[in-house]
Amino acid sequence: MTVILIKVLIAISGTLAFVVGLRFRNTVMALSEPKANRLLSIAFVLCRLVPFVVVYLLMGLEPHSDVPIFYESASHALRGEVVYRDFWSPYSPLFAYITALPLLVWHSAKSIVLLMIIVEGLAWWFTYRFYRPRQGEVAQLWALLYLLLPGPFVFCILGGQEDVWMWVFGAASLWLWAAGASAFRLGLLMAAMLIVTKALAVLIAIALFFWVRRPVQYVAGLAVVGLPSLVLLYMLTGEGMLTPLMFASMPFAPNLPTVLAPLIGDFTPYAGLLSTAGLIVVVVLSAWGGWQLRLSHVPYERALPILWVLCFGFMMFIHKSSFGNYLFIYALPLMVIIPDWKNTRLIVVLLVLNSLAAVHPSLWWQMGAPIYSDPSRLGQGRYLGEYLMEVGIVASVGYFVWLAYRQIKQTALPVHKGFEPEPVSP
């Protein structure tokens, strides 16, 4: 319960800090770019590195959540063992070997948390630096506000979560495309994302297939990296290579099926069908989004964050194996596509989503991972409170999926200053 209380306090303080930052938005946006860069650098140190020092070095706390799993897998990888064959890992094949690198310097689970902070910092900085000349001073605002959000803070500092790793590749693809639009090179990068991060990356890779003007070249790029990797992986591990797919069969919360459980009853007998249907719907909607953005000649710099939020936001909304941590997958691109930082309703939903998602996973596990197939359990106050948190998260996610959908439907209108129509592919 102590962990939950700490996360509640972080959610409250993060929300207050965000509101204060938003109140001074005109001051932040009025800063010259060099001054803004210095402010953001200081903010990152204060919001990420200082908390790490306080929590793990001064207080001496040990990492929790998934970090012990990362540490165990990384320790096996450091000994030269083969993933999926010699040790278990639910992530992509290279993930354990990359997380093993900091153990060469500091053989502690804390070093993996520090790695996660560095990776998030790279994703954040690459995204900000890319959009600063394209969006103008509004990029300074959302870059600062992102660091104040309680969700990413908890996921990164206390949870050591890896979900933001996918957006590192997304941010890198923005720079790669800007340097020279090439569907083949984009395919290479997406294939690298698939073998480094997690199986969920395939969803955005499919969505981009429907956006690119030269899909054959894109698939060729995927194949150049992907096919040899699959062959080698199968030779080394056999059917063990399917290990990352195991989570698709496990129910997590919150998502639409768990929120509807009091009405639809026990869905475990057809859980496999529900998982398959959920993934198909996500793929179809994401493919539609990519296709619509292509037809509207929306440039990659604008298309990618919209498509990313649509894809992974809808996955978090509808798939029965989704849970609150998945917000970390699309929190950064969500900041990029927010059209109006004076919209009170939008800001409130953003803060509600972040605050609830920061607290809910720990609470849900502490309560025994309840799924309310029997609605009579909601007669107990603590279960009703947890269920209402689920409803709040799912409703908030649905709001931002609708935001992305609406921006796709309105692609003729620029979402931000600096987003002007341009050829999608040379």
C-alpha cells in the first residue's frame, strides 16, 4: 500500500506542477530557443535524474515492477546465453542484450532503470528538436509539460518501463525521413524496432505500409533485416521464438472488455477469439488511418504522431490484454498532436488519464487483478473505486483516439503552425 500511496502523491504533485507550467505557458513560449533549450535541460535533470538519485541512491530503494524481469534476462544475456532457449523473456530478441550493456559498468537492477531514463530522454529530446523548427514555440511548451506529467514520471522512475522504446524508433524515423524520404530505409528502421523492442511494434509497421507511396520498397526494407533475423532465431530457439506472443492470451485491465465485464460476464471461455478480434480491429483501423493520410498527402512529420496515437491508443482501448502502462507507448506523440493548449476539457482529460494510469496498475495487482465478471463484487467500496478508475482510464483513452481520428478526417486543415502540405514521397 505504501507504493500506491507514493504514486497517489506523485499523481497529485505532478498534476499541480503541470497546471503551474501551463499557467506560465506564455512565458515558456516567449523564451528564445537557446534559453528554452537550457530550461528543458534543467527540467529533465530535475524531473528524471534527481529523482533517480533520491529514490535509488540516497533512499536505497530497490526497483520493482518489471525491472527484476529485465535484470534477470539481462544477466542471462550477459553470460552469452540464447534468449527464448536458455532463458525466458517476453520482449523482442535483442532487448535483453541491450539491457545487459549497463550491467557491464554497474551490475545492478538500478542501472537498468537509469538506462530506461536515458532512453526516454533521447526519445523526448529527439522529438522536441525535430518539431521545434516545425511547430515553433509551442514545442517548448509541450516538451516541458511532458516532463511534469505524472504518468511518464511513474512509468520511467518507479516502473522502469520500456514502452517508450518504440517511440525512440518513431522519433528516429522522423529524422531519417526528413533527411531523404525513402520507404526502403523506413522499412529497415521499422524492422530494427521489431527485433529490439516488443511484438506490439508490428502494429505501427503494418499501419505505415498503407501510408507509404512505395510499399514494395518498404516491405523490402522490412525483409532485409526481418527475414534473416527470423531464420536465425528459429534455428537457435525453434518455437521458443513465439514467447513474446504469450501475453496476448492473458487478461489485463483496464480496457473495453474488462470495463464491460459486469455486463457481458465471464469472457475467458472465448478470450482467444476476443484477442484475435481486438488485434484485427486495431490493424484495420490503423490501416484505414494510414491510407486516409496517404490519400490526403499528409507529410510524414504530421502523419506519424497521429497514426501512432490512433494505433496504440485504440489498442489500449479495445484489446483485453492492455493495461495502464501502455500509455507510455504514445504519451510523447500525443503531446505533439494536441491542437490547443487552452482547451480546458482536453487538458483535464489528459491529467485524469495520466493520474489514474500512474496509480492503477499497482492498485490492480495489489487487489488480486480483479475482473468484474460477477457484478456483485462492485458492491464493495474498494472494488467499486478500482472499477471507476478503469472506466476513467478507458474513457480518457477513447477521447484521445477520437482526437486522432478527427485529425485524420480533417487532414485538409493544418493541426499546428509549421505543418504545411508537402509531397509524401519523392
